[in-house]
Amino acid sequence: MIRAGDRAPNITCAEVLQPAGAAWPPPDLAGQSIVIFVWLAENDLPSMRLFEIWNKAVDECAGKLVQLVFVTTAADASLRAWLPDHPVKGWLLHDPDATTAQRFGMEMEGFVFVDRDHRVAGFERGWTPNVFKIDAMLAGRATPFDIEPFRRHRKPDVVPSNDVYVSPTRRPENNRNAAYLDDHWMSEGVRVREYLATLYEVHESRMELVAPLDDEARFDFLLAPPQHETPDMMRRMMREGIERHFNIRVVRELRPMDVYVMTAPNGIMGANAEGGGGGGMVTSFYEAYEAVETVSVDPTTDAAVIDAVKSLKAAGGSDDQRHARFLAMFEALKGRARGQAVPTGNMSMSGSTTLEQLSHTLEGLLGRLVVDAAGASRFSSFDVSIRSAGGADGLLAALRDQLGVVVTPDRRDIELLVIKPA
């Protein structure tokens, strides 16, 4: 199997569709990096939205020593009928036999990053080119890629049992895998609290760890019962099995807490009536943080990464040293419950999000839980584009004036999921 650090195999194709009349590989490829996106849907064409994102990434990489290569296995007739009305930038290669994907060991759609020495820098799942990571690779900085391609899930070879198999993970940091199928449930590379949050369908900010567990230790969990069970029963069996294994109990308790309450008295500016679930939001810091200017905040985990950026500011060192420390701290902080303090410098937030995602992002920035009392569906998406100055006060003013979201301090009884010794 091809892994990060291995010599990259050759990219092959039946035809170069874009640029028209070009041939792969180009004569000036030496010394350039390559970002390959593999689309393995034989009969389905990528959505226009995907190509819009791809084209934007190509524009952002213009003038850099990198080639962006879109490799698709889509049916030839469909591609030719579709392409005239849907311009694609960069390279578009038709590989109907999926030879390139097989050479890289890819069984699902995703990216391969190849450095200027034509060695595999890493892999990444998803459909959106990460220009931040592309720039890091071009600069020779450490970048949290997956070291192996993501493969289709296969049922583990274990003796069926109603007990939960628990073992320390062998997966590297920033590498998780999960499957919820009819005959087995599994999650690999996760912390205990992180996985219990998934099983109980709560955010980690609403959890408290009292039991003497190592909150940084990561495990693999597997439940493969001999009989068929409903999803609700599988969830219950997985919860109970984890509690038995670690000698813990999970209870719900009300706690009086200082919180922020989020409302939208006059509606949210830019809300999409049809919803859509949100597409992720980027929080950027400028002026105050010099080398590390843009941080992607994952609203499904935690914005405590802001503390890492603050500590980088105080630590000094070269740009590359600070960037490497930032990446290390980013991985260590992902998934923790909440951050500590809002940055004192200027900040901007942009992208598509939901009220639920926004509330968890604000929790990390403000250091308190945020209660959503806006009255809208938590799954309705809206566009965020705000810029603030002056720390927490500036952020709250920008949310009010530019988004219509009012965030005020309060004290309320909050239900927490508490992990206690059995």
C-alpha cells in the first residue's frame, strides 16, 4: 500500500479533457508539487458546486509551484455532453479504468498530496481542496495529512459477541474511522468522552469528566453481536459495554452555570429559508497573530484551538517553528470541551453555518456555554460574514450589528452528561 513518504506512482489517463489539447504530464512538472483529486463515481458526474469550489482553489493556487489535477472515472459520453457548459480549471483527466486510484490505493473519493520531490505527502478525504494545507506543503511545513488512503470499510474478523471490544488504538493522531452497520458498530481512534458524546448525541461542551480517565487516551471500540439488533439497541449495548469496561457510569445532572444566551429578535440576516445544514465556517485573526493568520474552526469539535494561537504569540520563534507548534497543539486540542478566552486582537468569521454550529464556535471563543434561544431550527443554515475588533465586546457587537444575533450573559440550569466512577 502507498503511504506518506513513498515515491508517488505515475498518474495515467485515457484522455486529457482540460486544458484542451494538452498532454499529461506537462514538460515543466519537475520541481512542482501535485494535488490530485480522485472522483470514483463511474456513472455520476460531480456537482457544479464541487467544480465551483475546485475552480476557486485553482485560482488561489495560480502562480504557485503546484498542479491541481482532477481525475474522474465518470462515463465518457456523460462527460462530453456535460463539459461544454461547465468549464473546469486546472487539469481534468479521464481515467475510466481507475488506474491512478488503484496505484495510490484509493477506494473512495479524496485527495493525494505529492510534494516537489514527487513523494506522497499524505492523503485527505473530502471534496474541497484545502489551500491552507497546499501552502503549508509548498513551504515544507509539517501538515496533518492522513498517512494512508481511506479504504472502504470491511467487517473486522472477530468472534461475534454482545460484549464491546475495547483496545488502545494504533491509528495515528488525526486519523479516525467509524462504521454503523446492521451487523456491527465500530469507532477507531477516539477518546472515551468523545465517543460517549456521539453515542449520547450531545456536544462535548455539555459533558463533565469526574471519573479518573485519561482524557487524551484514544481507543478502538467494536460491537459485533451474534444476533440482529435495532440501531437503538446497538447504541444502548455500546454505551453499557463502554461503561462496564472502564468501570464508569454516565448520568444526567442539572448544574447552575454562567452562560451566554443567543437570540435573534428580528431574525438572522442572511438566513436560508430552505436550510441545508451549514457548510463550515472559517474564523480568521489578523494583526495580533502575525504568522498564523487563518484558522479553520471545526464547529463539531471545539474552538479551543484559539488558546493555541494565543500561546504561539507569546512563545516567539520563527514562522516555521510557530506553525509547527500550532499544528501540534491543534491536534491536541481538537475535541476538548471548551476554550478559555477570546482573542484580544481583531477577528473575522465567514462561511455557511447553523445556529447549533455557531453556538459551539462561540463557546470556544467566549469561554462559556452558549444557550441557543433564537427560536429558529438549529439545522437552518445561514451565511456568516462579520469582522470585529476589541475582543469579546467587539465580537458580540459585530454579531448583533452584522448578523442580527444578540448574545447576552445569564445564569441558568444546564443539563450536563457527567461521567462518574461506577
